[in-house]
Amino acid sequence: MKRFGLILVGLVNLLGTSLRGEAERPNVLFLAVDDMKDWVNCLGGYEGTVKTPNIDRLAARGTLFTNAHCPSPKCAPSRAAIMTGLMPSTSGLYDNGHWWYANFPEVTTIPVHFQKHGYQVVGAGKIFHHTAGNHPPNQWHDFQKLLFRDDPWFRGVKLNYPWSDHGPYPEGFPFSGVEGLGHENDWGSLGYEEIQYDDSKSATYAVEFLKQEHDEPFFLACGLFRPHLPWYVPKDYFDYYPSDKIVMPKVRKDDLEDVPDAGKAFAKAREKDFESILEAGKYREAVRAYLASITYADAQLGRVLAALDVSGQAGNTVVVLWSDHGWHLGEKGHWHKTTLWEEATRVPLIISAPGYEPARCSRPVSLIDLYPTLDELCGLQPDQAYDGQSLVPLLESPEATLDRIGVTIEYKLGNVALRTDRFRYIRYADGSEEFYDHETDPYEWKNLVNDNDLMEINIIRERLATQEWAESVSKKGEFDFDPDTFTWKEKSTGRVIDGKAPVIRSLR
């Protein structure tokens, strides 16, 4: 497995930057949404009208990155990469079946890094992956203990873990009217007051925190679960989208004909869900529910941003909004994420920082870049290697270029995509490939990998030729986890990993 001793990109420049005094360091408001593709109004990914006024306002006062991509098109590996600054190929955290902390208790995550530099670090909702064991208490000074425990029937179970008590499905399930999808893939309105929904509670935590007086700079993370399935949101948000006004995704029946078998396998991974929705005649209603969930998430973000403005701290706060990956709504015959195409990897990313003018930036960037970017914006000295590059040069000049030809996206061991300003290249673990020209083919309908006139393919191949891949880390089944003490016991060695033990180490 690769060690974490990678060459730290930009370390010399960062260390050469004059650090701000402790009292002058900006706060950070770290806003995350889940499964939100480019269907926000300011990105134009949806070809109809989507109501995202609060995201749009944030984009108007910050830098909107219009070619931003996730590290991996699945929740746990993408979020682990963002929060550690390490791509899956570096860490070996490739899928949802891995506990990041049990495998790497020594890594310094973003929240721990900010603790070390004197910040008050708090959070709520989904920041790391939401399942048990992914939010160790030692990562935060305070973290909302909700994590879906006390919500009104969040996913049909109390916690959705093996040791949880499964509750009965409520009357009216499935609310979507599609039998066989299960609670995770359902949608509809549960009939609760808006404030009772899980994301509303996470936003309330952030709002209440922003009302308080703070003696030190703060790092406040607020993670919203929507528009992740199940698409349970109040009825008002469905009402914004009359069914006859929904613009459906562009889907070609022959779209997979020029895709290699490995890509077809990714596309077909959840095809039964899509087939069930089609057979039930609910495709349009499902798209409507996704749009409603986006607008509900936007409303919660608006509450938090309004609280920031009222607090008087907005002028000294870096605001970052990101989504962990995109989502397929039938494009390439796929439902869910977990592919290496544009639909699954392009995400909203906005950075609003004091002293930087609003802008739009079309350069390819990755969420793996957030860690070094926050370091530079907040004047923090890096104390471990990370795989990304600071985006501050693009905040200063959106037309600047970074020292790379594009950004990589990884899904499972050996599968990688590289996105440049114009092209997307995909190489699967078996060596098969895809290549798309977004200038002429924004929907990625024509695989050009056999077009020998495109020299860009060979440039990208050369860039990826030396990529190393860490072996997959230990899976959850190789540990015994106690959710009450927040400890793991590694079955093979007996080693105990304590998720409550302090992890703050001296900078000296």
C-alpha cells in the first residue's frame, strides 16, 4: 500500500505565504449536499426550470466552478477522500464497506486539522458517510447527535445497521406507488411538519450555532442528506414542479452500444430499480421527486446562509458548498451513481471567500482540492501530504491554469476517469477505454476511443500510465464495532481502535 508520504503539491508556496494572525483567520462554513448532480439553476444541468434561489445567490457572491468533479462516484469513498485529502488510490478506501477511521486512525482530517489550529469545530448531518462508525466523536468539539436516530421514519429503521431495531413500514408505504423498490428508493411526502425532517434539524443546528457569540474562529459543517434517496420532502416542494412541466432527461436506447463491457456492467448495476419505475409508469414522478428534493435542500441551505448574514460574521467567513457526487436519472440506462460518466461525477462547487471577487470558473477541478484550498484561505500550515491542489489561484484568476491536465475520478480499484477542459477519458480495470469530446458531444453519446486523429487520448494515457493503486483496506466484516464506546476490535490482530480518544497532536 502506498504510504502517505506523497510529495505535497504546492507545499513550498503555501509555507511561503505569510500566515494571518490567529485573530484574523476566517471562519469556515462547510456546506455539503448529497447526490446533487448539476441540476441547479446556476449550472444549467437541468433543461427546465429548477428552483435553487439560495444556491444561486451564493454562486453570485462567490466563485462557481462549472467543471467540478467528485473524487469517487459513491458516498463513503468520495467523502473520505474529501475529508482526508487522499484519493481512493492512495488510501485504499474504495467503497461503502470500509470504515475510514478503523483503517487510518492516524490520518489528520479537515476537522481535526482545524482543531489543531485553534478553531472551534462543530457539525451536523452527513459530512463523512452517514452510516455508523463514520463520525468518530474525536473529530469534533461537538457534533449533532441526530444522525437520523430520532427522525420520523427516516429509512424504515432506526439506524439501518445490523444492531438496529427495524420498525414497521408506515401506512401508505410505498409512497411512490412502486412496489419492490424498498424504503431506500421510495419518494413522497410523509405528512410531517417541515421542521421535523432530518435535514431541517441539521440546518437548525447550524442556525442556532451561528446565533452564538464565538471567541475563536469556527469551522461549522452542515451536511444535508437530500437529494439522496429516499426523496421524502414536504408536499410544498412537490407542488413547485407540476408533472406536465417536468423536462425529462435525454435517454438513448442505443447509448451503450459503443461502451465496453466493463462500462455496461456499471450501467446495469441498478437497472432493476429503473425497470421497476418504468414498468409502474412512474418515471416522470421520480424525476419530479428528485427536483423537489433539490429545492428542499436549497431551502435549508438558505436558512443557514441567512443566519450567517444576520450573525455579522459573513464578511470574515469562507463558505464552501459541495455535493459528494452526481446522479443518473436514466441516462445510459442507469439509476443511481457509481459510474465514471459526467452524470455521476459533475457536481456543484461554490467557494465564497473574503477578498475574492465573484466569478465563474470553467477549469476542471476536484473536490479533493478542498483541503489544500482551505489551508491557503485560512493561513494554515499543512502538516500532512494531500493529493489535491489549492484552488486559490483560480479564485484570483478564473482563467488561470493549474499544473495538471485535468482531474481524476476513481471508482473501485483500477477504474479511473480523467476530465479535462474539453474531454473525458475512462479506463477500466480490464484496460478497456472510453473517450468523449464535450465540445461536440455533451451527453457522451459517441465513444471516440478508436479515433486515432485525437492526440489528446495519448496525452491522457501517458498521464495515467504511472498511476499506482493501493490495495483495498480491511472491510467492515474484519472488525467488531461497538457503537456505544465507539471502538473497533480488529478480528485478526485483536488491536483496538478508539474513536473517542483525542487525536490532536502538537504542531511542534
